Amino acid sequence: MDTANPVDNNALLNKASSIVAITAHEFKTPLSTITAVVDLIAAKLQADGLMNSFYEKNLSRITSEIFSLNNMLDEMLTINNILSGSIETKKMVVAVESKLHTIKEQFQSFSRNDKILQINITGTPVPIFVSPVQLTHILTNLISNAFKYSRENDPVIHLHYKEKELEISIADDGIGIPEEDLPHLFEPYYRGSNTGGISGSGLGLAIVKTFVTANDGNITVHSKPGEGTVFTLTFRYPDSKTNS
């Protein structure tokens, strides 16, 4: 039996990685153009006094779909960088509650429903030592899923500042995750058996897990079909040497 040449395999992987990166970037350019045109149309309708609920609803829908497509492309680029080993984790001291409020404002701008992210905080806020870029990706993905799957209630995120660590939980009252799917939840391209008809790439949670681990954190999930899902993150506080 012939054995593939490792050099050939590496060359093939590098070529595939380049194709993915180029394709994703090429899609992003027209999406940016469409976003700009939608903004211009909305501004023109407002200026001419022609904006009504029909235009507002459909322009908002276009903007929301563009936002979703951009997120999917970002996931493709991120998982591509992870697999190629080109992801860097640059850590610094981050105030989570401040970053969370910024993310909340972004979601409210693109949300297609009347749900609002509820933020609960217990304990005295303490910053954590993580990559701000990767933390933003972690929170954005989990909050996006909570909005996507929530049915009647608002998604809820709870920051619990414990003695030695910060615990972050993100909860929804969605369709839940079957027990047999839970062990595979963080595998690339894996999607729950009950998510048919709901958009998604199957990459988001794999990226979340990678970033949580890279920042010395932990992630767990508790879910029951028909009752909803709770993702829980924990990050230890930086010691005095880290702060100095």
C-alpha cells in the first residue's frame, strides 16, 4: 500500500487553507457593499419622509442576514487559522461587564425580534486576564445562539464574581440539546440532531471551545430537549504577577 508523502499532504493543506481564506475574503467585499447601499437607501427614505414599517422591516431583515453571513465567514476564517496554527492569543486585563454591554448594543442593532439580552451581575466585578478579541468571539457566539434558539423569554447572561474566578452563564429557553449530541457538541461541523431548518455552520462552538481553552478557561453545558440550554464559562482572576 502506498503511503502519502507528508510534504505533499502539507502542501495540499496549505493550498486548501489559502483557498478558504481567499474565498471568504472575496465574499466579504460584496457584503460590505450591500451593507453600505442598504444604509444609503434607509437614509434616503428617512430624509424624504418615505420610511414606513414595510421598508423598515425589510431593510432590517437584509441587514440582519448580512450580519449572519459575515459571522459565518468569520467562523470559516477563524477555524481555518486554528487548523493552520496561525492563531495567536494575546492576553491582557479585561473588564468583562464593559465588553458585554458593547456586545449587547450590537445585538440590539441587528436583532429581528423584540427580545433583549438580560444581564445579571452578582459579586464585586474583577477583571480577568484573557485575549479581548477571543473573549468577544466567545461571548458573541454564545449570545447569538441564545437569541437564535430562545422561544418566549429573553436570553439571560449572568456574571457571577466568585472568590477566585468569574463564572459566566448564558441561558435560553430554546429547543434544548439531545443527550446523545452533548459529547460531540464542540466538534467542528457537528450540529445537533434537532437543529434541522435552523441556519448554522457547525463551527461556532468548536471555535468557542478552542478559545476558552487557549485562555485557561473552562466551558460546560447543561441542556434538556424542550427546556433550553445553559452554557457556563469559568475564568480565574489574574494573580499579582500578571497585573504588575
